[in-house]
Amino acid sequence: MGIFDYVRNLFAPEKRSVGGYIDPSTFASGMGSGVPVNTDTALNFTAVFAAVRILSESVSQLPIKLCETLENGDKIVRNNHPLYNLIHNKPNQYMTTNVFISKCMVDITTTGNSYTHIVRNGAGRPVELLPLDVGDIEMKELDGQYYYVNKGTGDTYDTYDLLHFKGLSQDGLVGLSPIDTCANAISWGLGLEAYGNAYFRNGAKVSGVLETERAMSTESIERLRNSFDRNYSSVGNSQKTLVLEEGLKFKNISLSNEASQFLNSRKFSVEEIARIFSVPPHLLRDLSKSSFNNIQEQSREFVQYSLLPYIISFESEFNSKLFKKSEIGKLYFEFNTNALLRGNPKERSEYYRTMLNIGALSINEIRQKENMNSIGEEGDNLFMQLNMATLETIVSGKELDSKVDEEPIEAPIENIDIDVDIDEDEKTDIDEDVDVDNENKTKE
């Protein structure tokens, strides 16, 4: 019997569920439009499916780096660390990192929680990450200690051996399911789809009542109803010629899509889903209130306000449970969101030019951000403009090395030493000329 089996049997009679956990496979709602809502039916709603897809794919495509903080505050990427391949490439033998993160994101966005078992070797180092079925995991509490129980296998996990990614939570222990919490809004959207399907199946053709002044028997009424439904009650028969007999008159009583505001309701249902999952409407292909300028800004807000909460949840669980105690705080995993925040080419070029001119980025660093190879060691140099000076230099009044407007320095000729090789005869002539000039200046 394992240690966790012993612990499970020890407190089994007294354990209780935490946070009012609800099995996501069982929650269904008859509220709203009356259409039952659970994970499967909600994903049949195109807006919900699109929101879950865009969130999971956006986070799963981001590269993950294992970084180390140096004493001077700089960080380096530790590609040689054993955990680097586990997170960056292949968390387990069945999945790549992209599939693993995507699976966890689908669980979080639909049920509010995602659970992954950390398989460790004899030294306690994680060697495999195995995602678990959300519906099988339940959190238990005994004497202030929390454990996870797999109802399918009966296994018990310590909190340190389970990665628990969660969304919005009321108690900090179990996340809230967006689908369960907002079942009314989702049910309304599903009801609109069901109404649309029924409308085009049974009502998108001549529809109304048959009137006559003659009395009809029950058999005649039933025969007429069956004949009418058989010939005119499907979309394929909507253009057939309506033939009436025995003085019958047809009165159209159905409303058009525009009269019932069906299309506007459909658009509003998409906005509701966008609010629930915090996704810009244009990412759900609703471009009714979008333009070129605000779409770019909405995309940036999507990274900052929609994706970062999930990214931080992943980073926090990785950093607190995968490293040794001596490595916590020094080593950490980091998602790189630069690819989603790069902007258009014009904005990137202006940003790089500014960062290069102030010496914040080198040419090689800029090329690396653009997924280009370096140009050698000379590309690591930092550059600054020559006409810039530090504040200390300006306040102290120190002269700069180069001053364009500075006046030339004057000095007496006799104080200037000229080292020139002159013959003795030429030197005598020069001395005589100088003496004559001095006598003339004295007379004047």
C-alpha cells in the first residue's frame, strides 16, 4: 500500500469537498431558453467554440523559456536544464507542448479548472506531466490540509504533485466554470440557434392558417392538415404553388426575421459570449463595430487583459512546483508574448530605431526579435548619438570634446614653439628681419 493510499484510507470517513465542487459533466440548466447547458452542448454554440479555440490556440502557440536571474539582475536562457525539454518540447510521451497547453486551456475555459499529475523520478525531479480528466478530480480537506482525489482510479495526490490551473475563483481553491456560471446567456444563444433551425425547417415558407366558411368534419380537417404539412412544411417545398380546395383561404400569420429581430438577437448573443470569455468581438468574426484602428488596439488589449491571466496561472504553477527549493526564485519559466505584441512593420521600425539610438538595443538584438541571424560580434555594440551629454556634464559646465560654435584660442606668436630645421645662414637672415621689424614698431 502506498503512502497516499494509506493517507486516503486514514481520513476517508471525515473528508469533505472543497469549494462546492460540481462535476462539469453533470451541470445542466433548464433556465434561460430552456435549452440544457453543459460543456458539450455549449461547444455546439459557434461563438463559445470560437472563444475557447482562440484562447487555447493563442496561449499554446507562445514559446516558453526557462530563464535564470544573475546576480547583476540580467537573465539568461537555460537550455541545458533538465526541465527545459520537459516544458519547451515534450511534457509526456503522448503530447507536444502545444497540445498539452491547448488541452489545459480548453479545460480552464470550459470548467474553470485543469489538473496535471507531476510524475517524479527517485530524486524528486519531474520527468513527465500527465493531464487528468477534470470530471474525475475532486479536492478534499482534512485538518487544514488539502488533497486531490481521482474518483476514477482512487489515487490521492498531494498539492505539490498536481499542477492545478484555475480561472476566476471565489475561494482561491477551485475555479468557477464560465459555462456553468453563465448558463443563462449561453442557453439563450443556443435557444436562438434552435429557433432558427426550427424556423427554416418548419416556417420559412407559406405559414399560417386555413380559413373556410363551411363546416368540416374531424376526418376532413386531419386529412387537410396532413396533406398541407406533407406538401408545404419544408424548405424544399417553400416555392411550390399552393393549391386550395373547397373554398379554403390561406392567412399568413408568421413574422419575418427582421420583424422578430432575430438577426439582431443573434449578434447580441455573440457579444454576450465575448463578454463571458473576455474576447474582443472581432476575434469571434463580429466586425460590426470594428475598424482598422480599433482592431489593432483591441488585439493588444486581448493579450493584456485576456491572455495574461492564463499565462500567469501557468507560470505560477510551473515555478512553484517543478523546481527544487534551492532553485525557486532563481530559475523560472516565462512565456514570450512579443510575437503577439509586435504591431505592424512601420511601428516596429520606429520602435527599433528609437531603442537603437538611445543604446537600449543592439543590432543583433533587433535582428533576433525579427527572427533573423546575427551579423557577428560587431552587431553586439550599443550606439548613441554624439550630440548627447549627461545631465552631470551640463550642470557642472564641463566642456564637451567637440564644440562647433567655440571661438578659436588666441596666443602670442612668441609663445608658440615651432620645431623647424633651418640652416645657420637662413637663421641669421631671419633674426635680422625680426630686429628691423621691432625697430620700426618702436619708432611708430
